Amino acid sequence: MAGLAAAERRRTERTQAWARPARPAVSGPVVFTQLQQPPAIEPQRVSLPPERVSSPGSARDMRSSPSGPEEIHHQAATEPGPQRAADQSVKFWPLVGIAAARGNAGGAWRAWVLAKNLDKPGRGAIPLADLQALARALGVHPKTWRRWLSAARNLALIKDRARGDGWIILASNPRAAVLLGCDHAGPRPVSITAGDLTSEGWRARVFAAYEHTHNGRPISRAKQESLTGVPISTQRAYDNQAGVTRRPNYAVSQRAADQLAGELEFGEHAAPFVFRDKQGREVIAWRLPDSRIAHAAESRQRGRSRKINKAIKQNTQRLNDSSIPGRVQSFDAGGGLSLRLFHRTGKQAKSTERKLAHSDYRPPGEIYVHRSETRRADLWRVLPQGGGLPA
């Protein structure tokens, strides 16, 4: 009996030794001791080589980052990154680009423009490798790029340096204009993105940039055709393709409405009609050329535009002022005198009248001063000149 009791006692001790210890009875929430907590695992950060580092928001970052894909996406959206090559702004003179497009030298001109914008210090020479890298970043096809570069070399817009060190020499702005058949660079340069310049539809964007240089002044399509050589139908197609905004303009005169029949029969104004002002008076008004704004282009400061145009004039030996499209919104009075027809302020109009008073040149029929803006059009006040019919 004593042996059986001892065996039962030993079996009971072994059972209690393997049994799970009971939790201590405490009041309130259960608190685990330090021995019962699982060991903390510190996240490891692996530094990848520069060529293997993935872009923000990729699947590799979402798997390895302890913050999760939501935080990765937030960081990618908030942290500013380097500007893409296609979004970089390039400056050029649009009339030179239009002349290049008409002469089937658009590729050579665009390669030269990209090279000139890489020449920030103005040395007149850049490494060819930098220009090649920019073309690859812009997504220009290699065969297309070789064709552009070959055409630029043939036109002497780009020359390889004689020492053979991989640098190219760039033609100056006046020299490039002469080589491309342009006799005037225009009043001011403009800028668009490099992607818009090198992608399909660049002709429409360059022409829209030229229209943007008028700063919202009225200009007819017939006048633009005489200055650029672009037909009117092509101008409309370019404006639709480039998204140019067109705003109508109307001239409001002081002539009574009962003279409308004579204006319709003998007048030279476009589409005359009867206009009723806020005071209830009925006067004669007519349609003026539209104003056009290209939202994708940005006007730059005049800078050296005057010196460039003077150098072009000297290089081409064209001294006839009427053949040079200088101020596109002007009246050629002969003898090289240019007068502004459309004025935003009365001070500008008085300056034009002083020029007319101190000169013996033939004045225009009337000049216009901006009167007011409506929701859909601009109204201009008529100032008669030269003793013509009262306006």
C-alpha cells in the first residue's frame, strides 16, 4: 500500500509540472509581464545601388516599406521631384520657326533651338553628348534625331568644332534667321515646353506662339498671312489644333444710326450695324479683327530683339521698311514711320496723335482706343484722323 501511494504521488507531481500555470487574479485589465511579451523585431533598411533603386510608389517600395503603400503614395504626391525634360521651357522667335517650317527645315531648326537653350552661359558651343541626352529624354526617335542633326549641319546651324573634342558650335540668332530665310525675328521671343516643340503638331503650337506675341491686340488673318505666308485656312486649322482662344472686337463710333445705309453702300468697314449704348443712343458700329491668345505659350521680355532684327536687316541687305513685318499691329505711313492703330490707354492714343501732328505723312482713317469689355467681346472707341468722315 505504501508503494502504491508513493507511485500515485510521483504521477501527480509530474502532471502538475507540465500543467499551464494559472494567471494571477487581478482587478482591471490584464497586464502581461516582460517575459510574456513577444520580442520586438526591428525593421531592416536595405540600401540599394543607385541603378537598382526603384521609383516612389513601386511594388518593391510597397513591400519593403514599413509605412505601407498609402504612405508611399502620399510621399510621391507631395515631395517635389526633378522637372521632366518634356516640361522644361524653351525660348525661340516664332517667326523664325514659321520660316523654317515653310522651308521644310523644321527638324534642323528644332535641333538648333534645343541646343541654344542648353547654352545657358551663352558661349556659343555645347557638348554634343548633352544635346544627344536631351533628345533621348524627350523621346525623339533615333532615326528622326539623326535626320534633324544632319539637316542642321547641312544648313550650318550647327558645326562640329575643328579640334574634335565632341563640342558643337551654334549659329547666332541673326545668322540662323538668315540661313532659314527669315528677314525679321519679330517683336519678342516666346517660350513653350520642349515636349510641345518636339512632338506632333509642333507647327500649330509655333504659329499659336506667334499669335501670342500680339498681346491681345486685334489682327486680321489676312494681315497675318501677309506677314507669315501661312494661308488663312491653315491658320484656322492651327488655331483649332493648338486650342487658341479667339475674342471678338467691335468699334463703336459716334455716327448716328440713320447713316447706316450710306455706310453699307460706300463705307469700307466690315459688317456695320446699329449699336445701342447704355444711354439708349443708337450709333453705327462695325466688326474689327479678332484677338487671339495661346494659353500654351508664354511671352518673354524683348531683351535683344531690336539688336537681333537690326543684325538680320544688315545681313540680308533689305532696306525696304515695307517688306519687314515689324509691328504687326501698325499702319505703314510711308518713309519708315509706323503708327499704332489699337491703343489700350488714352495716353498711347495721344502719343500717336502727336506723331501725326509733327509729321507730313499720310495719316490713317481712324485709330482706336479700348473702351470696355463685355462677357463675350471687347468694345473700342473710334478716333477719326486726317479729316475723314466723322466717326
